[in-house]
Amino acid sequence: MSNENEIMHHIKCKVGDVGRYVLLPGDPGRVPKIAAYLDDACHVQTNREYEIWTGSLEGEKVSVMSTGMGGPSAAIGMEELKMIGADTFIRIGTCGGIDPRLEPGSLIIPTGAIRKDGTGREYAPVEFPAVPDFDLACALKAAAGKLGYAHAMGVVECKDSYYGQHAPERMPVHHELLQKWEAWKMAGALGSEMESSTLFVVASVLRVRCATVLLLCRNREREDSLDTGLIRVTDTAPAIETAIEALRSVIRADRA
């Protein structure tokens, strides 16, 4: 832990500003919405992509901090949060679909992540798996079931280039991008996003707990295979409520 008066360079927080439990959306605009589920939440700091609020849940201090898009800013945020006392992280995010069986609006709880990110490779060789904390992932699954939200557990792809996925044909490396996308489908990957692989690897190195719950916003593979037309779901409340319910159970278990 850092000196109690030291201000972290990027998130501009110090010891005491955040709780040991932190919810991590990507979008800064989603932070107040998540913080509304906490008791007595208030704004702590805003700097760059990092919007930070702190409140309480089950009588314990809990914070919400946005990470921005992609692995580099997510890793920096987790590093600095760890330095000021945080040790348990739940990413609340969104993703696109790879498995055509999954309907938009359902939740994905990753059991592992394909490491296409670059940041994690500066922490551990690519052979090291990107996996969530087992107990946190189980808590998310239990919470989704308790709340009645459709959900699936499995592997997600994590990449650094959003448009490498959405417009691969115009990239000079399109042959590789398209070939690997088909490989992920054949191997059973569920969805595609940009942060979990980095967070899982960094969490392993830092010896902290991390898991993810994702809202499946759109599934182009399902649209193409079933000719459904465009279906997009943007309400992140099910993912947020699942994370909050899971965190309640984790806090109670930690106390016990």
C-alpha cells in the first residue's frame, strides 16, 4: 500500500478515498448509474478516463471507477487502486456476440479470456491463462440466477482494436483477423470485448480478486445465421444488478 498521503498519478486518489471493493465499468458516464445502487455514494475524483465515486454496501466501503476503453488504462487503474488498498474488483461491461445461440440482452460471465491484448503480455507470457477469481465468478453466476437474468459462462475474446473486429476486411491483416474469428467461433467463444483479459492477468500478478459480468449488446453472428435483422440492447441494469448482488454475497462471505 502507498503512503497514506500519496496521490496516485492517474486516478488522483489516495488511501481512504476508495474501498477494498471496486466496481469497474469502462464508460465514465455509467459510474453515477452504478453508484446509485450504493448507500450514501458521492463523487470522489475525475481525471482522464477515471471517474470515481465511493459509497457503501452491506456496511462496507465500496467504490466505482471507470477504466476507459481497452487494456492499458484498465491496467493502470487497477494498479493504482491496489496501491491505495483495493483488492476485489468486478468489471461491469458490454460485449458483442460470437456464439450465435446467445440473444442480445443476456449476460456473459467469463470463465477465461483469449489474450489478444498487448498490455497483459508485459505482465506475463501469453501462455499464462487469463482467468477470473473462481469465487467471484461463482458469485456472479449465483446472483444472475437469483435475479432471473439469462446468462452464460464461458470464454470471451479480448482485443485491442474495436474496428479490427467490426471492419476486418479493410485491414491489411484481414486474412489473420477473419481466420482467427472463425477459430474462436469453432472453439466455443461466447463474446468479444476489450478489457477482461488484461484485468484478469494483472489481478493474478497483483494477487487480487477480479471477475467480470457483461451485457451482450448485439450479436451479429446471430443476426446473420437467423436473419433477424439488427437487434441491439443497451440497458446495462441487469449487469449492474448482478454485480451488486454478487458483491453483497462476497462481502458477507468475507466477514464470515
